[in-house]
Amino acid sequence: MTNKKLHIIALDVPFPADYGGAIDMFYRIKTLHELGVELTLHVFEYGRGQQPELENYGTVHYYKRKRSIFHLFSKRPFIVQSRLSKELIDNLLKDDSPILMEGLHTSVILEHDDLSKRLTMVRMHNIEHDYYRELAKNAPFLKRLFFLIEAHKLKRYTPILKKANAILAIKESDREYFEKINPSCFLLPACFEFPSFEKLITQPYALFHGNLSVPENESAAIWLVKALEQELSVSFPLIVAGKNPGSKLMQLEKNEIIKLVANPSDIELKELQVNAHIHVFYSEAPSGMKLKLMNVLATNGHILCNENMLGYDGLEAFCIIENESENFARRFIELKEKPLSSAEYENRKSFMSEHFNTKSQCEIIIKLINEA
């Protein structure tokens, strides 16, 4: 246990923990609190609302993210400039506690000389300029232009990380990249609620889940439907589950071979995950770590995905990887009648226990604080 203090600057409201970035931030906050760190949370809010749950883990300050069109003309990236806050700086200067910034999004404070003597750590969820270039590939013209300009600004801004005392990268390839900018770079895999393991009999359906209002997830669902449609049946449908599906996904539900579950409750989504015989995923961009894939490693279902879904070394041993739609469909047929073996299940369990212990990961942060 420790009585250390820490400021955490969250790029978004981290609760409810219902998408990858929020999950990573929330369970890091929760675990650091459980380890005895006294937290002050600085949270940028732009639509998710203030959440009383966060008050269980420390003092909470909210700041409005200022998404003005004029920020598009700043030399700083839009995701950084829109989180510029004098009130945040004033609050940070009230003591001399260490500061953990979530994402390059919140790293503008590294420009302030008044904070230069503080212990500063930046948790990097992505190589942001690579992520924005990938977003640009299939976006409409105006969005593509914005993403490309933002990618250019992000690459130019990333050297600000030299001023931090430590970088916490989400995966090894990212760590190797950021280490060239700042040698004090550590691997901190995604934090999330460690799943309970139980060997169960699966049900005959495939599952894709995610925040369906995100264009990347909508495109992934459409790709999967097109790739697998000929192999689905009433007795073995594809279930697409997630938040706020748009009209494109609504139109794909047909003949009971494709079922759309809009805005499932946490309990409903968990039941879908636990009982699925095959989990199918597709990603157009190799970015960050796909927590939706991590969550289903604790289930008894096969995982069929493309290479871009793999955000952590070693996961390829537990997934069937196909990048082309024809091969994806062929492997899907093979898996429909094949149960996951007990040995495969135990190997997953051992891997998760060794590599994704959120408590031991958060102790990296505590060690940095203690050594400062």
C-alpha cells in the first residue's frame, strides 16, 4: 500500500467503461485507488456527462472540451488544442503531486514551465498520427481532409513527449517507437476488469460486438456480414451487438440469419459473449489494443479475426487469423462444428493471468512515483 498522491488527466469521461479508451482509463483509476494512491481526477467532458461513480476514487474536476472551429487553424492538433484549459493548469499548481496524462490529447501541459519540475507521465493509447492516417482512408472527403491534416499535426507535435519523465505505451511495437523520442518508455498493457474463467458449452451463433456508432466498427460489421452471409443460417446466425447502430446496420438484419442487438445492457452483452461459439472481428486499422478481443479470451468461443485486430504480442496463438473474405468464410465453416478444446482454454487462461494483471501493471506507475 502507498499514501502517494497522483493527478490523472482523462481525455474523456472514463465511466461508464463502455469503449476501449474508457475501459483502460477507468480500471487504471480504480486499481490505483485500491492500491492506496490518493487521486485527483481531471476529466474533459463533451457529451458523456458528469459521473458520480468517479467520486468513489478521488476528487473530481470537470472541464468542458472546447471544440471550436477556430481550433482547426491552430498549430497544435485539434485533439490537443480543444483540451487547452487555464483552469486545469491552475488546479495542477495547487500542489506538487505527480501527473499522469491520458493520451497525447492531454499533453499540452508539458509546454508549461511552471510544471517542468513535476513528475509527468503520459499514457499513450496509440501512435496517434498513424491512427488518424488510417481513419482517413475510407472517410468522406471533408473528414478525410481533417484526418490527414490532424495526422500531420500530430506527428509534428509528438516530440513534446521528450519533456515527460516517462511514457507508458500500450503495446511493445508502440514502446519501441516512443522509446526513440523518450528513452524513459515502459510497456503498460491495457487495464481492464480481469474476467472470470468458466468452462461452458457454447450456443450455435457467431458474435460481433462494439460501439456501432463508431464508423470503424460499423464498417467492420458490414464487412463481416458480406464475408459470412452465405455461410449463415437460421440455426447458426451472426449476432451484431452494440451501441447506437445506424441505418446501414439496421438494413442488414434479414431472414433471422443476421440479428441486430441494439444497446444491450452489460448483463445482456456478457451473456452474448459467454455463449458465442465464434467471435468474429475485423479492423481496417492496426491501432492500439482491441479490448473487445481481450474480453472474449475468457470465453469458450473461437476467435476469428484479421491481423489488424492483434494489438499485443502472443495473441496470435489464440486467434484464427484471415485477412481475405474468402478465407475468412472458409475458416468460419471449419469452426462451426468444432468446440474449443480444454487445452486451448487453459492456455488462454494462463496467458491472460501472466500478461494482463492490472494490479501489477499499475504498480509500474507507483514505482515511478516512489523513485521520483
